[in-house]
Amino acid sequence: MGLIWRAHALAWLALGCACGAILSGCGGGQQASAAAGTSPHRPAAPAAAGTARTPAKAGSAAAPSRAQALAYARAVNLTASDIPGASATAQRSRRSNALEHLQYRACEASVQHVREIAKAASPKLSRGSGMETEELSSSVMVLDSEHGIEREFAQLEAPKVRDCMVHVLNRWVANKTLRAARWRGVTLSRLPVHLAGASDAIGMRAVVAVEIPASEVSIPFYVDELGFATGRTEVSVTAASPTQPVPAATEQELLTLLLARARSTSL
């Protein structure tokens, strides 16, 4: 699919979130709450329950042009005004290692992707600081057909795809360091998503631990990737945070907002 289950993108978001948190507070006065894996200001919330799977529309209108698809994607994506207290910064792109890219592609060899017309991502939307940081963003992809999306989602949820991505991610982080900190085992787990009105929904949670030997602290970083399909469009929300996941209520509000916007915006 290229939008929701790109595990290497999740890893980079986790590392970016981790980097900011570590440099601003992990070695200082917040060690106690970090080591405990809880936040003094934000209660932990369970993931949304249930996976929405409703029948897709029987027909499919003519595919839009690339320009039309890009305009639609940009109109649907999140902005800073959608998230109280958030500030926006441009998303940074990185050059993928050729071998790494091939390994991820191999993980999805069994997945039949629907052809993409265009996609666009929101800015990186950040709020909070230090161990209270939340990083949120969205992506919108317009496909040439709505047919095949349910099959694609089901194939992406296959354990063999997830296990393959875990293997590649763990190889990637094995020798990565940030100053004195080391990244430890990455885990990926299915995250059920319920979104009434979407034709399908899918979710994944990535967790990576950061060990700081000098402080004897190990900090988990959570990256949730939640997505849905409506018509010929796939929309995802990425939510990253240290010590505990972004609250499920926040994620649900953003998904609901994006679904309403995707359905009301002309394509």
C-alpha cells in the first residue's frame, strides 16, 4: 500500500521523537517518570477496540488527474489548527539505503497493491516538550480504483509481513546510537481500529526502546500508524510519543475528523 504499513518510516518517526525527548530531558530531572514508563500529566489510554470493515461501494467513477488528486490530498490532510497547542514543521525526507529499501519491498512481495495516482503528507505537528512530546501527522493517498483495497489491507495484516518487517527493523537499529544512547529491539503489533463509515481500517503499533547506560534508564517510544479507506482514498494518521502511546481518544478524534473531511471534499 505504501501509506500505512511502511515500517521504516515509522522507525524514523520514533527516532525523531526520541531524539528530541532525549536531548531535552531524558538525562535530567524527568528520569523517574521515564523509568517508570508513565507520564505525570497524560493518563495512558487503551487502544481503540474493533476493526471496521464495511462493504466498499459497488461502482467506481473515472479516476481523477494527478493534479486533482494532489489538491484533494492536501485539502484533507491535518493542519496545526486541527490539534490544539500544536506547531507545524516541514516533514524531512531521507534517502533510503538501497539494500534497506529492497528488504522492505521483499516483506510486501505477497501484497497486491492498488496503483497510486498521487499522495501528500501533512506537516509534522508537535506539541508538548521533553517526555511529554507528541508528534502527529497524516498522509492521504488517492488510488486509481477503490477495488482491491480490502484485499490489500488484509494482506498487509498477515503475520508473515509483520514478522519480516520486525526482522528488517531490528537489523537496522542494531548498531544505531544517539550520543550515549542505544536503540534496542523493535516490536510491531496489530492495533485494532474502529471507524464507522470507513470502507476498511487498519492499524499498527511500533515500539522501540532507548537505553541510556549512564543514567541506567530505558525509555520506550511508541509510534501508532492508523489508517482507513473511503472510496478510492487511503488516509493514515501517525502518532508518536515517548513513555506511553498517544491517547486513543486523540487518535480516534483525528481519524473521525479526517474521514469527515475526506468524504466532504470533492475529488
